[in-house]
Amino acid sequence: MAEYDLSKTIIPYLDRHLSFPLLAHLGEITLFPPEQVQLAQYELAKGTNMFDYAVSLFEQIYPGKQIPAEFDEKRTNAVSTNERLQQEAQAVLDVIENPDVAQALRQDKNQNLQYLKDNYNLTLEQITALYNFGQFQYSYGNYSGAADYLYHFRVLSTDNDLNTSAHWGKLASDILTGRWEVALDELNTLRDAIDSRTPSSLLAAASAAAAGNSNIPEPALGQLHSRTWLAHWSLFVYFNHPEGRTLLLETFLSPTYLNTIQTSCPWILRYLAAAAILSRKAAAGVAVGGAAATPLSSRVRHAIKEVVKVIQTEEYQYHDPVTSFLKELYIEFDFEAAQRELTLAEEVVGNDFFLNEFKDEFLDNARYLISEAYCRIHQKIDIANLSERLNLSQEEGEKWIVNLIRETRMGADAKIDLEKNVIEINRPPLPVYQTVIEKTRQLAVRTQALGVAITRAGQQVQQQQQGQGQQQQGQQPKQDTRAQEVSAN
């Protein structure tokens, strides 16, 4: 199963502190030798101000060896830096936490800065002390304190670069403190900030690049990098928030992020496929846990179909048992291969940091998909055979199938013959007029879109012809003049 572990692939797109939970999870399972995991944790911890944690790891990895003196030196420097930054930040907090100041602040940041400068001699450089102290708090693991300081900084700062950095820091702090509602709001805000970074900021970056500044990336490439990082960070939120799987489908199936996944991080398809499988029962309107399913958007209801298309397209780049399960079930219609892939997918999901808590739910929904596809193409189904395809014993399979028929809309069409141990499905034929309606449902929209495309193409051809005509008219007098000169000579 080590070959299917994505930790080494995902960690390069995470902050150091966000990587610690993944490594801690690897330490709890047996995919890799424990000493390798501890060494990776130690190398990460050395780059932070969590000296006590780094020292404890050093003692575990190198028992009996003397602790490097650099740790004491770094600890001394960190203590003095913390005291200095705390004094600078506290001077700003004392002002902005004043009730009179809080009432005077408005939505306009420039107006707020002018107010603070005129009345309390606070400058933008002093406000930046909040950012510096919040960043330092984060570096030694005080995530709740870092979130507070970075929030206050963003309320006042007009520095776009530092505000963007504070956005990322605040999101990481909320993730590491497990405040998933707040983290979701922060994630949505950061996503909007990245998506809106088009006309002004991207144009400015393009102008700077054209002026010869090679350090500034191409605007579209920089936006792609930001979305790639956000896709990885968002996994923490989407697989911990109660509605996260549905929100993941809404985000990752949008054209922008689907293009990002296909271009720069195809391994995210595992989580997209898993979210589609986990949401299948709810998308089909099946009551889950005795409660009625909540209404879902069209994108979530048809998520399986969209995800299968992407899996088929990107198979040359990435595939694993989770994506292969959907491929075998919906593209190859090979139920035996789907059964084998589901057995592997069960282990992959159980070892995955983000998916392991959903293992039972994943299996239940995957079995529902197999049953749904199998019943769609058969009228008489042997219960023992179907139970085998679901990786269940015959007794477990009978109970599971009975519950499935009771929960779904199959109850009106399916009957269980206990003597023959089969399920008989009698579907009424679809009326002809209903078939015609389904086939022509989008005909008007497609016709209108085709008409608009033809009109635009005609306008472009007409403009090109007019441009060519003007060029010919401009060249004709010159040719006549030349002819007159030749005649005169």
C-alpha cells in the first residue's frame, strides 16, 4: 500500500506546520519504517521555532548523543525576539481595542489609517508589527494567538502582499486549531481573492514582467500556483467540515479548479472521486441515518458522471484503486474488476490521512453504486451472486440488499423471492413522449447557442473582408501613380 500513499506528493504543497499531522498519521500506521517518519518530522521541526519538539525528536532518533548547541542559541534568540515583537504589537492593540477607536473605524482602510495616524500617531509600519508578531506566534505553534493577530492586521492593512500572506497564515491557524466553520469562511474568502486577482493586479504583474523583472511570474501561472496550493490546503477543511464533501464537489468540479487539477495536481482526483462516492446516496435522494436528504445542486447530483469523464481523460497521468473502481464500474462495466479494485480501495482509504475516518461510509456508498449499476442492467438478480460482488457474505448481503430496497426508490419495482433467493425487478417501460422530451430537453438552448456562434462567425468574416477591402483601396492609388510615372518616363 505504500505505493498509493500521497503524503510525499502532497507535503510539498503544504506549510511546514500543516505537514506535521500527515507525518503523525504515517507514524500511527505501518506503511513506512518508524525511523524514517521520525527523521522527516525532525527535519521539518528544525525549520520552526518549536525547539522542545525538535529536541524530543532528536533524542528519539539519536539516543545517547549530545543535543546540538544551536538549539539553545536559537531558543535564546527566539525569546528575545518574542518579547520585542510583543511590545510592538501590544502598542497597536491597545489603540485598536479601545472602544472609542472601534466605533470610529469604517470600511475604508485608507480612512482608518488616516484616522489612527492623526489621533494616535499610528503608521502602517507600526501596524505591520501585528503581522510580524502573528507570524512569529505561528512559527512556534501558538496557532490561536497567530490567528487573532493576523485577523487584526488584515482589518487595517492596505498592503496587498502582506494581506495575502496573512490570509494564508490565518487559514493555516484555523485548520490547526480545528475551527472548521471559521476555516471554511477563510477558505472561501481566500479563493475569492485568488479568483478576483485579474484586471488590476495581474495587469500590473504583466507590466512589470514586460519591463524586465524576471522575478515576477507570469500572471496566469502565478494564479495557477495559488489555486494548486489552495486545492491541497482545502482538503483539511472539506474532509472535516460536516458539509465538506458536497462543497468539495462544488469547488473542484467548477471549470477553473477542474482545469487546475488536470494541469498541475492530477492526484487530487482521488479525493474528488472519493467525495463523489461519499455523496452518492445523498445525491440519489436516499435517506441517510433516518433523515431526509437535503436538496443538492445539479453539479453534485451529477458528480459521478463528471468525475468519471475526468478519470477517463486523465488516466494516463494518475490512477489508483479509488479512481480505477469508478472506471471499471462505469466505463468498462466489469463488475469483477470493480470488486477487486474496491478491495484495494478499502485499504487505500483506510490508510489515507484525509479519508480514513470515512472508510465505512465509503464502502457503503461504493456498494450502493455497484448495486445501482447491476440492477440497472438486470431484471433477475441472484442475491448470493450480488453479495459476492459486494464483498459480503450471503447473510450480510441479504440484510444489506433488503435495507437498500427499503431506503431507495427500488421498493416499488423490486421484489425478493426468498424461495429462489433472487430479486426480480419490473420496470415499467418509459412512455415514448417522455423519451422524446428527454432527448429534446436542451434542444432550444443548443440551437440558440449555435445561432449565436454562427452570427459571431459571420461578423468576424465580414470584418475581415472589410479590412481587406480597405487595404486594397489604399494600395490602388499607389499603383495608378506608379503607372502614370512609367508612362511619363
